[in-house]
Amino acid sequence: MAVRIAIRFISFAALLYLLLPLVVLVGASLTTTEFLAFPPQGLTLRWYRVVVENPTYAHSFLVSTLLALAATALGVVLAVPAALAIARCNFPGKAAFSQLLLSPLVLPHLVLGAALLQFGSSIGLMRSFEALLVGHTVIVTPFVLRTVLPLLTREQLALEEASRDLGAGPVTTFFLVTLPQIRPGIVAGAIFAFITSFINVELSIFNTTAALNTIPVQLFNYVQYSVDPSIAAVSATTILAAVLAIVVLDLTIGLDVLAERD
Amino acid sequence: MTPSRTALLGLIGLPLAFFAAFFLIPLIVVFVASVTTTEGAGTLANYSRILFDAYHWEVTLVTFRLGVLTTAICLAIGYPLAWYLVRVVRWRAWRRICVILLVVPLFTSNIVRSFGWMVLLGRTGLVNDTLRDVGLIDRPIRFLGTETGILIGLVYILLPFIVLTIGNALAKVDRTVEQASADLGASPASTFWNVTFPLSIPGVVSGGIMVFALSVSAYVTPALLSGGRVTVLPMLVFQQYSSVFDFHYGGALAITLLVFTLVLIAAASLVSRLGAR
Amino acid sequence: MSLLTIDGVSKSFGHHKALHEVSLTIEPGEFVSLLGPSGCGKTTLLRLIAGFMEADTGAIHMEGQDLTGLPPHRRPLNTVFQNYALFPHLSVLDNVAYGPRRGGASKQDAADRAREALLLVGLADLEDRYPREMSGGQQQRVALARAVVNRPKLLLLDEPLSALDLKLRKRMQIELKQLQEKLGCAFVFVTHDQEEAMTMSDRIAVLHAGRIEQVGNGAEIYRRPRTRFVAEFIGDANLVPVGLDDAGRTRILSGGSRAMIGTAVLRPEHLVLTPLRAHPPVGDVLFLDGRVENVTSVGGVTNIYVHAEGHDLVARRLGLAGSDVAVGMPATLEVRWNDLHVLADGVA
């Protein structure tokens, strides 16, 4: 009995702990004071207007969005053929190939960012949108690969063989049979990929400049020097966007990963 | 299926070329730089500089200590929470809300999450205010710029990982095996320690190692919550690359961090593979 | 005193009533099968006895002790689970020694008793293996050894043979029965396989839709099924309406008739195809006139489908069909009155 109470107590405390910073940021973004205050003193949306009217934020937001979109698109283009090869073909070095494409999931992004900066400086690919894009593509590709691979099952192979048997060529088969089956994996992987790119700091930080900055790096720079409620407003916006993305994900692929299987 | 050589090349050619050019080669470049001098001669001086310098030992020790404490606290909180979500919660909607609560932090930038703690842990932040109102302290505790503050932030960022891994392991435990244990005369506590806990160990170990690896390689959270007063290994790497521009010495630091993490990740995947058998 | 008394036990899951006022007693050393199709409530009843669920109403007593509210680990009985539920992280020896260890036996003592139980099921040389390294049949034996190591007076078995192939299942049926006799402990055996129940049981309880339809030994249940469900579930049955004639004697009715008093079972092997149509029925014999519709031979058994006096009947004889039977032939079936059994719930 005591154990059960302890488990509940720890769990509620932990859930509160997880929720607290998010609530604080949303709350602090509504304060009427010039400094961060929680609980907020008075309620106003003026810090959101400050953010919207600040061209630096608008520009970084544009950079982050374009970067995330481009990296995700490139990631899909790289990951889908790779997944097909891994699931459908036997070739020497297959294990190493899939390991190579999946390893950015676990590697410290800071090290990868540093490596890309050093390598990029020797070939002239640095402090540019393209330099950011190649790095982001490397870290988002495994997300798509990981969600697409499990959908390329044996049953799926039988469908593809049936399609070939009925006279469709490999390309036609891919678009008419394979693609519709793996689309949920591509969508889920693309969402993870977009978010991973959108919130990245450790990789971007090496290649951003004052004129070319992503939202998280911009925030990182601001937070280290001055703190005013407009930063909380930007943070709160990203939190709400994250909640929205998660609800969409939950409705499309289901996130109840902790439900017991029968 | 054995496809033609051209078809296979068509599928893997582009991903392979891209990852070779922008992932593998850059890492090799870093490694090469770490074992050469500015003139291009081979040397291990960069590594011995790390190895024989008291300051580096100090930084490594702080990094390591933070990693160990983060992992221990994450496990201590994460196991009961995972248990609660998998075994105690019966109402699906509530568990869904809890899982969303777990995943939201993963979908927001480290900056935002750490920034939240900067606000909370300040001299006049909510935490200090509450502690003072309750009467536990007279003067505000300094969290920012201390290892305690970094620890709170790291645990916050990594807790979802461990809850999801342990929760997954717990959800996979076959309930009839626990019933068999009860049937053979084991009390609920005895069943937990003799059956359920041993079966969840792969999740605990791989989750723990994952958290440890992520906490020693974390940069943003320590950078924000340390206020420049505490230094960890990733901060040294960043300094070398962003302000000192010593790619040789920085490379050695980066490789040290990389090897440190990779060894742990390999151990984690080995453990989970052994457990899956 | 009875070993186990189940008294008016009911259990519902939401609106679904899984068990309805079930009562049953088990005597010491008895082998009782709970037989029925899936969803009949047999597994629910077993789980109630084991304590993994509590009944809504009614009570279960073991040797006079009320088991209500007693958690599974305090109940003096053991279970063999359907999927065996072996501990994947423990060796075979540790799996079997688990019970004695929980009962407070020393490590050495528990191991000794586990080895003894493994010897009993013929697995003495595999004690260091892990469950995943064993075949289904071997896992089954480990589960059995683990359940009997504490020498319970009552063993519950939840379809323990269902995952095995036919040949192995037949062998295990015999071994299980021998083991039960050797141990002298009572078995409650859940199965949906009537043949399995017939082979092993002292008594069979037939369950249907949460109720016990009939309890009895195999012969009783086969020869004198109480209800239409039992008649059709156990073996093959021809069901025909019966009524009274003017003399007040039971006779088979052609088609529906208001004189119907019930339904009777005719087992196919009791229908004899005769070439001769004897004169008015003599003594205890009855004739049915009709035409052969189909003939099938399976192995050493021939089924002859006859449409006779408005009923589709099947007769069975040993051996292949002879030249005396052919589709389209007129045929007469001979039945002895004694083989006609009227069901209790016959009136439709």
C-alpha cells in the first residue's frame, strides 16, 4: 500500500516537473511587465506583437522553416530508396550501409557540427544555407528511414510481385503499389524530421551568422545576453506548435506506445 | 530478390554518396586533424594534452559526475513513472495525456526547455519564491551557475527517454508469467523482484546508457544553466571550433567525446539485443 | 469431504455474462475436464478457481476453506498455463525450483525437489537449458514439472496440449493421465477437444454459454446427452422429432407435427442399413424408409447419407462401402428403440 502511494506521488511529481517549465514560459509570455514574471502580472498579447513586428525573428523563422522543409524533402529522397534497398535487396555491406545511415540518431550533434564546419571550410561550404542544409539532411534522414523500413514487409513484397506479374514495370509498381503502402511511414518520418531540424541548435550553431540565423540559435544568442518576455513569447509559440504536431501525430499514427499488448 | 547491379546502384548510390561526403569524410577529417600538427606531421600531442592536463581532468570529472547523477536520478524517477503509466493507469485518455506530456519536451528545442528552467530557478524564480513562502529557506538558493541547476535541466530533458524505454520494456512483460509466479506462491513484492524487474532490466540498462551518453554530450543545457561558471566537455569542443579555431586540439576533444559516446551506445545496443533473445 | 466445491458462481464482464450460477464439486484424486467451445466460460471458471479473478456471486471452497478474497499466491493449488508462462530469464531448474523457493525451501532443498519433478516428466538431463532453447513439447513438460513440484492436491490445466501437434498431443494425453494417477492429485483440465476429454477424464463437465449443461463420465454424456447442445457437441448426432402415437407409444414423427413431445438423438453407428423391409416392426426395432443420397468413405469408416421419412440422416459403418450401397438406391434404416435417446430440452 505504501509502495502504491509512493509510486503515485513520484509519478504526479514527475509529471508536474515535466509540465512546469512549459507552463511557466506560456505564462511569462503574457505578462504586462518589462521583465519576465511568473505568475504573470496582468495579461497581454503585446509581446507576441513585438515578436511578429521584429524583422530579425521573422527572418530567422523563415530560415528555420525553409531549412526544415528542404532538409525533410532531401531526407525523404535519400531515405526511401535506401529503405527499399535494405528491405528488398541483398548486397555486401548492407548492415554497414544501414548502420551508416542510422548512426546520426545517436552521434553527438555537436561533434558532427564541428566536423562539418572543419570539412566545409576546406571546400568552401560554410556559413551558408547550403552548409546548414547538408548537415540537417544528415541528421533527419535516419528518422524517415526508421519509420519507412518496418512497413516494407514480406506481405508487401507479395503485393509488389503480384503487380509485376500483372505486367507493371518496377517504376509503375513503386508508384501504384509500394508508395501507397509506405506513405504513413513517410508522413510520420517527415514530421519527426521536420521537428528535429526545426529545433536543432548544436549543429546549426557552427554555420549560422547574424544575417543567416535559425530560430533556436537566435533564441540561444538572446537568452545568453538579455532576457525579456518576447523571448518567452517565441518559446511559447514553439511549445504550442509542438503540442499541435504531437496531437496530429497521435491522431495519424497513434502515440499510445505504453499500452500493454495483448 | 537479386536486382541488377544498376538497379541497386540507383537505389543506394545517392544516399551512400551523400553520407560519405557530408558525414563520413568530415568525421575522418576531424580524426586526421586530431592526430596531426599544423604542419601536417603525425602526432599524439593533442591527446596527451587532454590526458595530462589537470584542467581537462577537472572538466571530464564534472561531465562524468553530471552524467552519472543525471542517469541515477532519471532511473529513480523514470522507473516509477513508467510503472505508473503502464501498470497503474487504466483510463486510456489519461495515459494519452501523460504520454503527450512526456513527448512535448522532446518536440521542443533544448533552448526553450532550458530557458524555462532559467526562469524557474532564478533568484526570484518560482522555485525560490515557493521555497521561501513555505518557510524552508530564508535566502534564495543559487541554482543557476551550479551543477545542481545543470542537473535539474539535464534530468528534465532526458527523463522522457528513460520513461519511454522502460515503459516499453514493462509493456512487453508477459502478464501470465507474473500470474504463474503468484500461482507458485510468490507474493506481489516477491513476483516483482524475481520476475518483473529482471525482465525489465534490458530496458533499464539500455535507457540508462542512452541517457548517460546524451547527458555527457549535451551542450545547450549546460551552456545556458551554467552561466559560464561550470564547464563540461562539449563546451570545450565548442570553444575550440567557434572561437579558438584550433581544429587539431578541438578535433582531439571531439574524437574523445565521440568515442566516449559511441562505446556507451554500442554497449546499450548489445544489452538490448541480449535481452531481446 | 469434497476437495473443491464451486457453489453458484457467476461472473460478468461488462454486459457479457461469462458464467451463470455454475456449481460443481471435485473429489480428491479425480480427473475432471471442463469441455466446451471457445467463449463458453471454461477458462473463466479456471481463473476464478486459481484466484486471478474474483467471482461476482457464489463461493469456491477447497477442503472446507472459503477461497473468496484469497490472492492466488495463498491458494493451495497450482496451474499449468496455456502458453506455459515459463520464466524466460530462468533456467529450467530455476523455473521448477521457483515454487519451493517461495515456499521457504533452502536453495539446495528446492533444487533437489525440482530435479525430482523433472525426473517425473522425463527432462532430468535438460535442467541447465533456458525455455527459449526448448521445443514446445519440452516446454510443456517443464510447465508441468513446475506446477507439480509443490505436490498440490489440485492442479488446474488450461488447454495445456493445444499448442502441440496431433501426434505429440496423443502421447501427452496418455502421459498426463499416468502422471495424474501416479501423483494422486485432482486435475481440472480445460479443453475444447471432446476426444481429449473422453480419453483422460473421470468426469466431464460440458459448458455452454456460461452454464454447465451436463456433468458425467464420457459414456453417460455420449449415450445419454441431456441437451441438444451436448448431443451435437459430443460426437455426431442425428436429431429427430418424436411424438406419441394413439397407443401412447413414442414414435419418430415425419416433419413438424403438433403431436411432438421432444427431440431424440440417434447416433450414426446405431443406424443399420438393411436390404430387407421386415413386416410391421417386431419387438424393439424400428424401420425408416428412404433413399441413399450420398456415400463417403473416410479411412476405415463409411458414412451413408439417407433421406428417410422427411429427415436427413447419416448412418455409419466400419469398412468401405460394399456393393449393397449406391447413391439413389432405396434404403431402409433399422434402429433399436433402446438406442433412441430423448433429450430433456427437446421441444423446439
